[in-house]
Amino acid sequence: MNIKKIFERMKQLTVNTLIPYKSKDVTFYSQYDLKYFFKPYGQEPAGVSACGPFTCAMVVSTLMKKKIDPTETMQWSVDHGYYAYQCGSYHTLIPRYAQAMGFECEDLGYNVDTLKQRLESKESLAILLCKEKVFAASRHFVVAGVKDGYFKVYNSCGVLDCYKKFSNQQIKDALAVENVSIGPIWWISKK
């Protein structure tokens, strides 16, 4: 993809806003926002490698009802050794950051049905690790919730995904399956 196409896509998808979810709003951050795209995440630009910290910022901001800027979560990740050169973030970033911020974080493996029940029963969100070419060109972390019986996905690389509905099967099919030692579903809630 050439630079002109990248900037055209960035203009279309640059939104840092609140997106309605159940009785509250999800704080949404876009990696394509020019405020963040070129910020360093370790040795790479946030726009191509910081989906882990962005999802953490969205979940914690939403559940705390206080905006946590993605630059803070990126710095926390780097300072605590969760940045992975040319891979984005180590999977352990998700539970460690959630726990450090005072939240309960449970690794549900591939159990989408249990995740849906938990999301429907308690104020919570989840972070999913998805395989390449589902929500991004490479493996990618997204935030998930449930509304009106369907999954909602909050994708820091694609704001349009936030307005779609996903079935249990679509979420199962999206999950990363190779080289996953923990996750790919982390349910995060207040203690």
C-alpha cells in the first residue's frame, strides 16, 4: 500500500470517540488517528504495531469511566517488557495490564459461549486476539462486548467494524489459533 492510500484510509477511519454500548459508551481510540499513528511504540510507529496497548486503553477507559490515553498504555507496555519488536505486543500484556489497573482478567481460551454469558451478565468487556486478515493484515487485538444477543467488536484499525453485529461462530472463526500459549480471549471486569 502506498503512502497516499494510507493517508486516505487514515482520514476515513480517524475517530476517537464514544461508541454506544448497552447503557454506557465504549471509549474508542483509532491507531490511524494522526495524533497517534507516528508515535513510537518501542521501535515502531503506533499505527502499525500498538493494537495491544490501544485495546487496553479502550477497555480500562470504558470500565473506569476515565480516559486513559493510548500513549500511557504504550509506555507502560514498553516499561514493563511487553513490547515485542516486529510483533506488536506479547500476549501477556493483556492480563498483566488489566490486573495492574485493578481489574479482574480471566483467560477463557477459546470458549466463546462462556464469554458471551459473562459479557451479558456483568459490566465487562473482553480483548480478543484475532488471526490475520480478519480485522487487520496481521494478527490483531480487538475489544469485544455483547449487545442485543450479538457480539460487538471495537477495532482500533477499523472504526466501521464497531457498528457491525457478529455471531458466536464469526467470533470463533476470527480467533487466532497458531502459537497461542495464552488467550486468545481475555474477559475483563471490575473486581
